[in-house]
Amino acid sequence: FAAASTKTALDEISALYAGSTGNRAVVSFAGSSALARQIESGAPADVFISADTGWMDRLEDQGLVDPATRRDLLGNSLVLIGTGGDPVAITPDLDLPALLGNGRLAMALVDAVPAGIYGKAALQGLGLWQGVAPHVAQTDNVRAALALVASGEAPLGITYVTDAVAEPRVTVLGRFPAESHPRIVYPAAAVTGGAALDFLDFLRSPRARAAFAAQEFVVLGDE
Amino acid sequence: MTWLGPEEWQAVALSLKVALWATLGGLPLGILTAYALARWSFPGKQLLNGLVHLPLILPPVVTGYLLLLTFGTRGPIGGALQEIGITFAFRWTGAALAAGIMAFPLMVRAIRLSVEAVDPRLEEAAATLGASRMWVFATVTLPLSLPGILAGAVLAFAKAMGEFGATITFVSNIPGETRTMPSAIYAFLQVPGGESSALRLVAVSVAIAMSALLLSEMLARRAAARVAGA
Amino acid sequence: MTWLGPEEWQAVALSLKVALWATLGGLPLGILTAYALARWSFPGKQLLNGLVHLPLILPPVVTGYLLLLTFGTRGPIGGALQEIGITFAFRWTGAALAAGIMAFPLMVRAIRLSVEAVDPRLEEAAATLGASRMWVFATVTLPLSLPGILAGAVLAFAKAMGEFGATITFVSNIPGETRTMPSAIYAFLQVPGGESSALRLVAVSVAIAMSALLLSEMLARRAAARVAGA
Amino acid sequence: MTLRVDIRQTLGRFVLDAQFVAPPGVTVLFGRSGSGKTSIVNAVAGLSRPGDGRITLNDKLLYDGARRVFLPPHKRRLGYIFQDARLFPHLSVRQNLRYGGWFAGQHDPADFARVVEMLGIGALLDRRPGRLSGGERQRVAIGRALLSRPALILADEPLAALDEARKAEILPYFERLRDETRMPILYVSHAPAEVARLATSVIALDGGRVVAQGAAAEILGDPSVTPLGPRAAGAMLQAVIAVQHGDGITELSAGDLRLLVPQIAGAPGAAVRVHVQAQDVMLATARPEGISALNVLPARITALRLGGGPGALVQLDAGGNLLLARVTRRSVAALGLAQGQAVFAVLKAVSVARDGIAGAAGSQR
Amino acid sequence: MTLRVDIRQTLGRFVLDAQFVAPPGVTVLFGRSGSGKTSIVNAVAGLSRPGDGRITLNDKLLYDGARRVFLPPHKRRLGYIFQDARLFPHLSVRQNLRYGGWFAGQHDPADFARVVEMLGIGALLDRRPGRLSGGERQRVAIGRALLSRPALILADEPLAALDEARKAEILPYFERLRDETRMPILYVSHAPAEVARLATSVIALDGGRVVAQGAAAEILGDPSVTPLGPRAAGAMLQAVIAVQHGDGITELSAGDLRLLVPQIAGAPGAAVRVHVQAQDVMLATARPEGISALNVLPARITALRLGGGPGALVQLDAGGNLLLARVTRRSVAALGLAQGQAVFAVLKAVSVARDGIAGAAGSQR
Ligand SMILES: Nc1ncnc2c1ncn2[C@@H]1O[C@H](COP(=O)(O)OP(=O)(O)OP(=O)(O)O)[C@@H](O)[C@H]1O
Ligand SMILES: Nc1ncnc2c1ncn2[C@@H]1O[C@H](COP(=O)(O)OP(=O)(O)OP(=O)(O)O)[C@@H](O)[C@H]1O
Ligand SMILES: [Mg+2]
Ligand SMILES: [Mg+2]
């Protein structure tokens, strides 16, 4: 069970995994919250890769995942995107409302979806949230925010870098400083009673790392 | 009531507004489309029929995305409408449009079934009495299709109350503007422990839709009793 | 065809299976419910009516969540059913259940409208000719409700083909088991560059639903022509 | 086999309160439009539930308000011919006709063929009812009811939509049903000819109440009751065929009377029923000579009733038979007609037209 | 004002091919069930589109197959009384009645009241049609058509569902329409009494073709055509009221004839039309005495037609009027009847009953 945003990389990795071990990895992609609830309801999952730590913490509290196997698998960073335009430096001095004009700042749900939560935290950390809050258009996932920007509906948006680089119609205007928001991590853990520990290990193999990196994920590791 | 915060009340009010507009605004077009599909034959009829069903077939996200492309400020229709002052993007009107479009197939089907059930011999009788096609429609077909129109309206209203995927994709989720109940519920469900807040909103939403349902049943029963004769 | 990968074909086949089962499996219950709502009066009728509409009103995610809670392996009904060997959770059967439940209100409404339009005087005539209530239903009411049954079936099928929110929430998105077309489309849309794959699936899904629609229109037209007399 | 009806029912502002007994044979219900005929038939059929009362068919209880018995329509074994045909639009004519047979459990092809033939609907069998003409529809409805093997026939103006020729073809079938089965037939009709020809007993309704009931001969021959209007007043003679003359004339004998009528089928000795309309009977004080009327019958005036209008009804005893004659008051005065007087009743053979003659009730042919 | 119809139309396996002209007054269409009467009426109404032909009302072209003209029904200004009433179930009786008026643009309360009164539907005005009786429904349908201020009335068996008394009340209204307006009325009926009373001209249909047409007096008085069956054969006399006698007898004069009939309203000099049925006329070679029949008319036999059956039709000239008598062949032989012979036609006053007398076509009252 894996957060939907990891699909491209995980598809590739599971193919590699099948090739190298002969075992097939079946990956179910959905929102982290849905997956977590399903695991709570007894879903036949072996491995859970969450897009944020909250749901993983909850499962861990309930003893549904094996804390021993939990590790932070991936990292990501937030960027400000737009369609064309000059790069900006994202500092507390950034005048976002001016950049937006009448437009909206597209973000994922700032209280619910990880990318939104991180984005809000970053803006708050930079002291920009107050000014920009009334202009935020929230979507149910990062991709929808990206689509708003790509279609020109919103001049600016905040997404993961992994999403931004894959959409040719948007350009990255600036990266949020890593210290402006909590660390973005994708924790992975084995579901209690699940089998495929070797898959979890495989995720940290060099080939898997390469696949993740190709999608601009920051591969966190044992370093 | 104290158990809903002001923001939540705002979502309730907005949802009501959106659902009402989606229903009432869609009704004339829905009736027209249903009538055309039931009674006329014209080239492209099956195309229209397919088009009407499209929002049902497509995953809502796709519908929302398509709406964005056509009715967005840069979209072909959205751009044109904006010139005459109608904006959908990020407005509650857009939410109503999305809800209306998602509800449209349900509405059209219900009305069409009722129109098809109207005895054409009564329409003929009206014509011999001097009623033109439009008058026949207004005085005979329309009132006799009332069960379907009511059913269509209530289905559309219920659907509009529950619509989420297309809405949030098209007009996102802006508190007070496009943050309808389903968006709010969704947001609550995304965070660990948000279930109870979501539940309260679900309860309100169900209560509203059920009232609409009961109302429509009452109206339908009254209409049926009148037709049965007293 | 070469432009769909094997996984995608799997999703298409699965979606078809799920939608067919959701439609055909739901039909008997849908007809019964529609008939009961149209012709009987019993205590709790409005409750049943409300219950039927519930999946329409609730955001799909909520429906999916409720399904998960009741029909999941740890849920009260799901647990009981599992003991007798029926599992919904994370099986294609669960996807069919979710799609069927989401489509149920549409189906029931359409059938109910048609049942209500059947002239009760014909049912009376059948009774005087010796037909018991069940036979009247089978030989008069049912065939005369055909337009609504067809409409209900096609609406349900289309809805089932497009159903996503409740399905993914209830049974997740497991390739080959519960990964229907809409889920696959969703997954594609979640990742950078997946749009074109999503588009292909959308096209297939639309093509299938449209074929079903055309088929139903044809059948309906034939039935109508027969009733009009030849 | 007898149908007993005793019901009270309120329909909107209309109150039905009817008691009557329908013996075997045809019981004709008549009365003005809106007098409650269809409402009664519906109650007997079980399509409406009276507020109170009791309906029995032989010893089968169909409805009892006090004991809360209500036999559902499909258990009543009825053949109901509706005023509005109510054919099943999704079934072919053939399937419509066979519908009742499915539940009666048997299908008799000979019977089917006979009914189809009589109703002239052979060419329609594979059509659907949608585009049938009004009369065709009604004929199919008649066939459907007859073929359901009912224990009781309810016919609500079954022939109103039909032309005279078709009526003349179908009426004998109802006569045969009346004569060959012991089934009660409740028959709503406004047509004097049908009433005269079919009725075993007659029930007149007005405003939901029974205002007159009795044996047909009695009611129709009673000068004080002219329920169907003066044209329908007349007497019913029970006769047997005496001689079949070669020139298309049949000689009947009724009591001491000999009556010449246009040819009717039947061997000598066969019983027939003749309805002689009062207005077709002329009275003469002396035997008229050189007239075209073939029947000049010696008779005695037994009653004389002057109406409010210009007419008068004269009841006669002609050779032991009751006859009615309708004349003007002026003639009563001119001829000095009085009770007990001997007169001649003059009756044209052609006046006793085909539709006034019928196989008698209970005759064994 | 004249309606001209010339149409060919194929309906399933039924082929309609009818040409006729309906002059002002009532044109009665009759023929067996399924002979195409309703199909013709529908074509005139514009509810079906014939394959070919032409329909005109006066100089207004309603349909022309060659020139592809088809006037939609709502522009034809029709009052169509349907065989199946077709009331609007969602409207009250009052609204049904007023429906046509909305489009005619005027509502005449006096007219409305008069029609409601005549049809006896005053008590039903606020009800919906759902639970009306069959006859009530038909009466409302008649009212609805009459109140739409039509230029042409199409009546498809309008009175079939009604009782005799009600018929007798409504028939005069159609007569008045016929006599007071120049509107053509196309009237489908099977009832000889209605035909005799209303028809200005008559069209007989069989299998979709016109088999006989002409003025009513001509067709009904022609011994070789008995379109409604022998009972309906008869002659139509044009008469004027001569004397109103005190005893409820009205004396009419027609040509050189004096005729006594039951009282009919009208001042002396008023024109009336009398239908004398052939079977009500008795022939005598010598003037009979002491009989109840009030009319003994000297006449001369002008034609004699022996049918295949036991009957014969005798055409008479009585004081310049054509009369028909139906007698048995046996009487023809017994009395030695022959063309040219002088005889007496004996006719009971009561035989010329109310429904055989009507204000004459075109009379100015
Ligand atoms: N659309 C149609 N398709 C096939 N057959 C038709 C159609 N319309 C009429 N007919 C047939 O044409 C014939 C004439 O029908 P029509 O209704 O004109 O008869 P009618 O003279 O009015 O008879 P009735 O007195 O029974 O009402 C009937 O046999 C009928 O079944
Ligand atoms: N359910 C009802 N509610 C109100 N009024 C009713 C109802 N059913 C019948 N009536 C009225 O009761 C009266 C009797 O109706 P019914 O149908 O029995 O008349 P009918 O004798 O069959 O007349 P017809 O000869 O016109 O068919 C009518 O005036 C009718 O309008
Ligand atoms: Mg009736
Ligand atoms: Mg007809």
C-alpha cells in the first residue's frame, strides 16, 4: 500500500523487484488516509508507504505496523511554481499577494493533505501566511493544484518538486528553504503480520534509490 | 446550535446555495433536453444523449478537469463568459456549475422517463383544441411529467449536496466561496482523528437532503392524488 | 490493441466485470425496492426511501468509509459474511458492492418512475382474469416498466463504470483485484506525466458506457414500438 | 348459482346503497349515466372495497363487511368486460385472449377458435392492441373475459362501441352463455334491444339505489314501469316453434296464440322467447281486413294506463299471453277502449325483428 | 362551408381510400367496426398524415399530398369528440371545458353555462376526470369540443356511452348546431335513431372505401340501400306544424298529407323533419275502420323491392311524399300488391316517436 504520489517510481521498482527476486509486488495506490483506514480495517497489506507521518504514527499506535521496520524512506521539498515568469527568492520579504495580483495561490488542502500542511507551515514559518491566506485555493491533492497552475487558472501554486518537474507547462519559481517547514518524509513500514520484509529492504537497494531519485525524490537513508 | 463552528455553518449555507442553484438552474435545460430526447428525433440525438450521460461515466476528477479546461478563465467557454461578466473559476457559481453538471444525467433521465410515459393521445387532444406545440408542452406534457420533474429535482439536489470530486478539482476549496460540505468532510477525513467532525457535517447534510426528499414525496403524492381525481 | 498495456486491459476487464455485477446483481433488489416504494405503503417507507438515496447524498468517500466499517473484515456484517465464505473487503466483489450501492439510488428512481406510470387499471384487469399479485407484477407491471428498468440498468452501469471514491476507499486499489478503470485513472493522474495514460483509459471507459447506452436505447425503442402496436 | 349483493359504499359525494339478487341468467343493470352501475360491478369484482355489506356468489362469500372478509379479485373467477377495454398493450391480441387461461390452467383450442370466429378478430391475433379500432378493442376485451373460464360474467356496456351487425353476431353468444350455463351474468346496458333480448331479470338504478328489480318479463310488461323509456316497453312471450313455412315465415305458438314472424332457426318444438314492443301493437275494435299485418290476435284488455303525455299503455290478454300496446289517448277515446273489452291486437310480422327473438331461457336444444 | 376529403392512406395492412364531400349540416359516417371511420376523422383532424390526397374546408387547404401542405391540428379549428374521451387528467372538469377557449381567445360565460346545463355536468365542474363514470367522461368531452368555438366538428360515436334519456337531451343540441350554424359536422354513429334524426348526408364505409354516399333522405329512403340494417330503412318527410291539438297530439302537414304525431314543440308553421321507419308502416287495400292507428294515408305504390329474406320494401307516394313500408312477401302476395296500385298506409302516431322528429335542416326559428 503506497501513497499515490509514489506511483511512477514504485511501478518501476516493483518491476525490478519481480525481475530480481521472482516475487511479484502488488502495489495499491491511494490517498494515505484511505490506505491507513483500510489497514485499520484489516486490509491484506504487507507494506505501507505513507505520504506523511501522521497516519503512520496512528497505525503504529494501534500496533498495526511493526515499529521495528519503520523507517523514513523518502524526502521531498516544496517549490513555488508558476507558468513562466522570473524566479523569485523565497524569503520572508517575498510579496506573494503582489505576485498573485487577482489570482489565487493553488495548494493542496492546507489542513488535510500533507503537501498543503507542509506548504502552510512553510508560509507561516516565513511569516507570509497571514498575507496570502485569503488568496489560497485548496484542492484535494497536489496534482489538482498543479493542474490549476498548468491550466493557467491560478498564477502560482505550491507543490512538491517531484510534481513540478514532470509538468512541462509549469516552471519552478523558487524552492522553499528546507528549514521553513517540518521535514517532508515518506515513512515506510511493514504491516504487522505482513510478509514481505524483503520488499522493504529492496526499497533501499541502489536500483530502487535510482528510480526514486529519477522522480526527484530525496532518498533518505541510513547515511 | 453550538456543535458546528461558524466555518462549518458557512459550509452548510454554501452547500445549500450551490445545490439549490444547481438544481433550479439545471431544471429548465434538463426539461428541455429530456423532452427533446423523449419526443424529437434529430441528427445527433444519440450524441446528445451520450454527452448528457458523460458526467456519470467519467470519474468526477476527470469531469472537474474537463470543466477546468473549458470553463476556466483560459478555457474557450469560460473566457468568453468572463468577457460578459460571468466567472466560474474559484466562485461558488463554479461549484454550482460542477454540481449541476454532475447531477444533470440523473435529472434528465428521470424527467425523460416521465415525458415518455405521457399519453401522446392527450397531446393530440390538446392540439385539436387549438394548442400549438409549445402550449401543448406547457399545459399537458409538462404538468403530466411532474412526477419525473420532482424526482429529477430531488435526485439532482441530493447529488449536488454530495458532489465533491468535480467541484474541488474545478473550483478548489476556498472557505466561504467554494468550500461546500463535501469538501469540508473530505478535509476532515484526511487527517487522523477528524472523523467526529466529519460525522457532524454528514449528519447535517443527510438531514437537509432527507428533508428535500420528504418534501418531494409529499408534492408527488399530492400531484398523484389530484390526477387520480377527487 | 497495442496502446493499452496488460495492466490497463486488466483494469478494463475488471471494470466491466464489476459494473456488470453491480448492475445485474442490483437489478432484482432495485426492482423490488422500486415496486415497494411505488405501490405499497408500509411503516418505515420513507426511511427506506431515504436509505436508498443515502449513497447519492453522502460524498463517496464517506460511503466508502461506511462500507469499510460495516462490510470490512472487522465490520459487523463483513465479519459475519466472512464466516460463511463471502468476503467483500479488498476483493472485486467489494468493488461491485460499492459500485452497486452507489448506483442503487439511480436505478431505483428510474424503475420507480416507470412503475408509477403503469396504469393501475391494467393491473386490476389482470387480477380479474385470475392473476395473483405476484403474477400481475410479473406479467403486467414488470413488462410495462421496461423503459424504467432499462434506463435504471444503463444509469447503474454507467455509474458503476465511473464509480471511484467509494470503491477506492472501501477496497483500495489493488491491481487485478480492485483496480478498476477509475482507480487506475486516478493513480495515473496522481503522478507526473500520467495524463496520456489516463486519457486512454477514459476513452475506453467512455466507449464501453456509450455502447451500453446505445444498446439500451435500441432495446427501449423496440419495446416502445411493440407497445404502440404494429 | 346466484349472486347476492348488498352493499353500501361512499365514493366522494356519491353514495351507493344497493341490494339485489342476480339469479342464473342475465341480470341487466341499467340506469342513467352516473347512477352507479360501474361502481356496483367493481364492488362485485373486488376492485373496490365497499364500506359495508355482503356479497356472495352461490355459497362462496366474496365480501363481508362485518366479518372483514374480502376475497381478492383473482380468487373470484370473474370474466369482467370493462367499459374501457383495458387490453394489455405489451401483449399481442392472442396473448391478451389467452391471458385468463394461463391462470385457469387450461387452454381449449376449440373454444378459442370459436370465440375468435364469433368476434371476427381472427385477422388481429398477431397485432398489438395499440392501434386497434374502438370496436376491435372492445371485441378483444369480450373475448378475453369469455376465455378466462369464469364463474361469473360482469359485462359493462360490452356492445356499446359496436355496429348493429356486429352486435347481432355477438348477442346470440351471450344468449347461449345464459341458456347453457347456470352462470349469473351481470350486464350493464342502455340499449332496449339488448335488454329485451338478453335480460332474465332487470335492475334499475338511480342515484346509487335500486329503484326497481324483478324478472325481465315482469318489469318490461308492467305498464306502470317503463324503465328504459316508452320505446322499450313491451311484453315477453314464451313460445315454441310450430311450423317453418316455406316463404321465410316461422309460425310460433304461445298459449292459444299463433304468431307469424320472420324466419328463425330451430326445429319445430324448440322454445323461443319473443319480445313484442308495445309501440308495434295496434288495436282494432273489429277484425281489419285487407291489411299487410300478418298477425291479428283476438285479445281482451286487462289494464289501461294513461300516462301524463299523449300516450297510453294498454295491457292485453291474448290467448293466455300478456301483451302491451302503446296507443294515443285520442285513440283510447275514439275507440272507447276500456278494461275488459274485447279487441284485436294487430302486429306486423316484421316488427318482431330478429333481435327481438331469442332462444328461451333454460331451453334444451 | 363544405369539407372535401380525398385521401389514400396505408395503416399497417389496412388501406384507406376515401373520397367524399361533407356539406354544411351533419354528415354521418357509418360502417362496421374497423371500416376506417376513426382513421378518416383523424386524417381530417390532422392527427395522421395521409399518404396522398387532399382535404379542404371551404377554401382552406388542410392537406395536400402533392403540394406537401399539411396544416397542423391546432390551426384547423376543430372540435374533436374522441371515441375515447381523452380528458386531461391533471385539470378539473371546468378547466377541461375551458381548455379550447384559452386558444380561441374568448370565454363566453353564457355559452359555458348553457353547455354545462345541457350536458348535466354542473355538479362535476370542480372534480378531476379520474373517477368520473364512463358517461360523465364522454359528456365532458362533448362539452370541451363544443366550447372550443370550432369551425368543424368531428364527433366519433359521441353518444355511444350514454343512456337513452341523456341522448335525448343532447341530440337536440347537435340539431341546433346543424341548423343554426353553417358548420359541417362529421359524425360517426352506429345508432339508426341518431342517423335518422341528425343526418343531412350519409356516408357508408366498408373496408376503408366509401360504398354509398348522398343526402340522408335519399339514402335512407332508397329501398335498394339499407345501410344500417332493415330496421333503419325509412323515409324522411319535410313537414310543417299545422295544428297543436289539446290532447297532446300535433298535426303536421307535408305536401297534401296530414300527419298526427305525439306533441312536438313549435308554433304552427314551423318546419320539422319526420323520419318514418319502414317497419312502422302497415299497408291496407281498403281503409281500415275502428283501429287505434291515427294516420291512415292514401298512397300509391311507386316501387316494390323483394329482398332475399321473408321481407319486402314498398316505396309509396303519399300526397307527394315518399314513404317506405316494410312488409312480408307473404303479405305482398296475399294483398296482391303491385306497382301503381292505390293503397292505404297505416301509421301509428306513437311510432313517430320523439327521437324521429327534429327541427328541419335550415329552418329559421
Ligand atoms: N396505425 C395503424 N396500424 C395498423 N392498423 C391500423 C392502424 N390504424 C388503424 N388500423 C386498422 O385500420 C382499421 C380501421 O380502423 P379505424 O379505427 O378507422 O376503424 P373504425 O371504423 O373507427 O372502427 P370502430 O367502429 O371499431 O371504432 C382497423 O382494422 C384498425 O385495426
Ligand atoms: N372514487 C370516486 N370518487 C368520487 N366519485 C366517484 C368515484 N367513483 C365513482 N364516482 C361517482 O359516482 C357516480 C357513479 O359512477 P359509476 O361509474 O358507477 O356510474 P355508471 O352508472 O357506471 O355511469 P356510466 O353509465 O356513465 O358509466 C358518478 O357520478 C361518479 O362520478
Ligand atoms: Mg359505467
Ligand atoms: Mg373508431
